[in-house]
Amino acid sequence: MGEAAKFDIAVIGGGPAGLSAALTGRIRNKSIGLFEHLDFSQKLQKAHLVDNYLGLPEVTGKGMMQHFSAHALAHGPQLIKEKVITVFPGDNMFTLLTPGNTYEAKAVIFATGVVSTLLFAGERELLGRGVSYCATCDGRMFQGRDVAVISYTEEGENETAFLGELCRNVYYLPQYKGDFGELRAPITVVSGRPKAIVGDGQVEKLVTDKEELKVHGVFILRQSDPVENLLPGLELDGEVIKVNRDMSTNIPGVFAAGDCTGKPWQIAKATGEGLVAVLSAITHIDKK
């Protein structure tokens, strides 16, 4: 792996808030890394009609996202189609890890939307003690051992195949319908819904609605992870990120915008907050 790509501002999320932040950041001549591993705002694209956004009457959600994304991308942020797994604060830079790469940024804007994810029992307590969200990042720690993979998308099959090259046994628990014929030993496809991850200071087993699997590690591969798992120590207000009027958080250099900051869940609020967040981020990095 070469030297980490560096940006003035990393924007995590490609919905209205993230695209608004990326657009204004580029207009202000800052280098922007825009991280979005899925389609731009899948939730908005499903909207049949949006009629309360000033200047764009009676537009479909898909049409609105096409307008937003074309406008923002025309100004040249670097679109990175990778999922951010973890953000580490440093002295002057933040480090962002994806399954395959490392990036750095002077400031970070979370525009991750609403993540309606219920954690498994034991998941939070055993995070970093056998629970991981990235097989590529942490797989080698389990070489020659037994692990389980809980995946909600087909992308998980690639990471599971990688673990199959390292681990003694890999139990794959797909939470979606598919054909898993290409997965080979030592990978075993297991049906069932995960219920709890159990261990005394370290993962010892995964409990499903059908059985208990004795494992040393559990990899959980969701489309989106709870934001507090991306950046430990980030202050929440219930299930949303707690922000000040300038969209700053309790961690200097970290800002948030859009649905991840709470109600009302409206497009105009998201784009406005994205603008405020990136202007505040620019002020923050220009002071250094």
C-alpha cells in the first residue's frame, strides 16, 4: 500500500448534505474526498415526487439526485466508492480506513444519513475484542482460527473468500437471498439469524436462533454501520450526532450534517447543513 491520499476535507456520505458540502468545498478551492460506496441517497431516489424543494417543483427523487450529483461532481471532488470503516483522530490529520485503503484529511464531515441499525447483544462490548467490521483490515489476526461472518449484501462474499484463505473455519451467515455455490471450504454457509455475541473479554461464540457457533472472531458486514462505531468518542443525542449551530461536534475538526443530526428529515435542511458544515470546516483548517 502506497502513501495515503490526503484531502483538506473528507465528506462521508453522498446524499444531499454530503453533495452540498462537497460542492461548496470545491468552490472554495479545497481538496475534497467524497466517500460513498452505494448509490447517491438510495432513500431519496425511491421518492415518487418531491414538491417542497425551492426551485425544483414536482421532481422525482431520482431526478433530484441526478441534478444534485451532476452539479457537485462537475466541480471535481474525488469520489471514492469505498466504505469508511473507521476514523482515527491525529494531531493534525484524521486517518480514514476503508477495506482496501487509507486516507487522511484535515477535517471530516459526517453526512451518513439515518442508520437504523440495532446492534447485536454483546457487539458493542466486544468491538475490537473479536468483533470487527472489516475482514480485509483485521482478518490476519485470526489466521488459523475459527470465525463467523454476518453479511447483509453480496459484497460480503468477497471478504469471506479472503478469510477462507486465512482461517481454519469460516461460518458465513448471509442475511439476504442468493446463490452461494462459489463459496468453497473452509467456508460453510449457515442459515439462521444472529442473536448475540458472547465472550468474557474476548469473543467466544455467536448465538443464532438455531445454534451456537464457537468462534474467535465475528465480522459484521452491513451496508452502513452506526456512526459511533466509526469514530469512538463522538457525542450523540439519542441516536443522532450532537452538533452546535456551526455543525461542529464535540471532537475538533469533525462536523456533521443532514439526517444524521436529527429531525426534521428534509432535503432543504440537509443541503443547508451541508453548506454550514463545510464552511465551518474550512474556517477550522484555515486557522491552522
